[in-house]
Amino acid sequence: MGEVDAAFIQATEYRPKLAVVEADDIPLIDLSVLNSPDSPEPDATAIRPLIAEIGEACKNWGFFQVINHGVPLKPRQYLEIGARKFFALSKEEKKKVSRNEVNPLGYYDNEHTKNVRDWKEVFDFTVHNQTLITASHEPDDNELKEYINQWPDNSLELREECEHYAEEVQKLAYKFFIRLNHYPACPVPHLALGVGQHKDGVALAILAQDDVGGLEVKRKTDGEWIRVKPTHDAYVINVGDIIQVWSNDRYESVEHRAVVNSEKDRISIPFFFSPAHYTIVEPLEELINDQNPAKYKPYNWGEYFTNRIRSNFQKLDVENIQIYHFKLPDKFG
Ligand SMILES: O=C(O)CCC(=O)C(=O)O
Ligand SMILES: [Fe+2]
């Protein structure tokens, strides 16, 4: 295997099959009724079929793509170019904006998913230049800290490109943070993964991917890994853990991963949507009744998130925090 660090090598059962199963069946949803120039405020009847379509996609797949979403293409294209320029800088230059124990935003090339190193480098920033978040994952520690974006200086216009994109894409959801993912070409794509299989802990993820492709979704019906076909100017949206809890398991957060390849590098830009740090996440009251009792205990989002990033940051012996840790016993057995 020569020069590839053993930290990147997946256990046999997690290694990707490189034969691609490309899904035509991941729902492709047209959002044009929401963006009609004639009726800026679509009425409830007009959007009812769309809501049903999204509900079905969330239930059956947990994943879908959207087109005619109203987010302009230019800022996304500029940011993709800007991301490529940034990742092409020397390690030394990129490390000037490195994430560290104090500030988890910025550049990072050592992320682990389930204790195996990901074949990627990332640049994280929050939509607001300063964001308050819970400092500690300990329940009794109420201290908050401020996340501050780190921007590379010199000639790059990365800051403007990131801010401009954030302003536009947040119209599709609300806010939190955006990641620039760079997956370099990999000499051992059958042994490593760009991101190991995982679920997103946030409420919703909205991903812009370039035309190289590599995102794979675990199909709910048979557990097969399905490649999400890059579609021009589409966004891939997936349900995260918070929606699973809010919906009391009606909409499940789905496992996914990013496969790498030996020829081309790849850029993807996920936008992670989640509530404010003080939010208590629990099944929505209106969905709960005697027949359908709450399946989760309430948890604090800020503590959960801090716990998660702590375990991404250092290789821990224990599994990181998961929503099933808050699962209540099933009353109907
Ligand atoms: O790059 C991709 O296609 C997926 C990235 C992803 O799942 C993540 O960053 O959570
Ligand atoms: Fe993800």
C-alpha cells in the first residue's frame, strides 16, 4: 500500500464497492411553486402536493434532491472556485487558519468518522461571523463560548465568497454552519472513504456537490449503497437526527458516506441547519398521544453538539453521542 497511512484504512465490512449503483429513484423535487414570480407568497392549497411529496421522500428515503429552488447559481460557482483555490494553497498556508482546541472553525485535515481517518480536508465557517454555543458537553456546565470565523488573508476572496453563498443558501433553510469539503484523489479508493458512514446530528443538511460524485446513501428498503447522481444546480437535502426526534421516528435520519476515487478530486459544500444551542430537542407535542407515545427523552442541542465535535476532534475510545442514547423503552414492546 506504500505511502497511505494505515489510519485511513476501513475495516473490510465498511469498504466501498466501487461498482456504482446510481439511483434514479432518489426523489427529485421541483420547488418552482415556491418561487413563482407571479405569486411571491404561495397559498396553502398550491403547495399542498409539494408538502406531501417532501413528506413521502423524507419517510421513504430520508434524502432527496431539489431543483428550481430559487438559490442563484453564481455564488455557488464562485464559492466552488474559491474553495479549490484555498485547498490548493500549501499546507503551511492553510494551517494558519487551523481549527484548534479553542476554536473548532477553520481548516482541518484530520477528521475521523467512527475512529477511521477520512480522506478529506475541510474548511468550516458559521453563517454569522460570531455564534454563541455551549462551551461544555457536561449537563451542569452552562458556560457559553463564542465561535469566531477564521479567514485566510492574502489575495483570496474566500471570505466574500463564503458570506455571499451563506446569505443565499440560508433562504432554503435557516442557519448554522457551512463546510467546504475537499476530497483529494486517493490511491486506494477501495480501502478508504472520504467520509465514513454516518448520520448527520443536525436537523437538516443541504449539500451542493460538484459533478464528480461520490455521495452514497444507504437505501432503506434493502441497505444497498446508492450513489446520488450529481444534478446540475440541484441541492441534495437529507433529514438529520433532530428531525428524526422531532417527528418521533416518522422521518428517519439516513446513513450516508462519501466515496473517493483515484483520478479526480472533489468538492462538496454541505450547509448544516440546526436550532439555537439552548433548544431542547424532543418529539413534537402535536404528534404524541396515547397510541403514539414519545420515543425520546428531551436533550439539550448545545451540549449534544459540543459532545459530537469533541469526539470528531480527538480519537476517543467510546462511541460518540447518538440519539438512541435518549431513546425511551417502547411501551408496546
Ligand atoms: O461530501 C459529501 O457528499 C457528503 C458529506 C457529508 O455527509 C458530511 O459532511 O456530513
Ligand atoms: Fe453527512
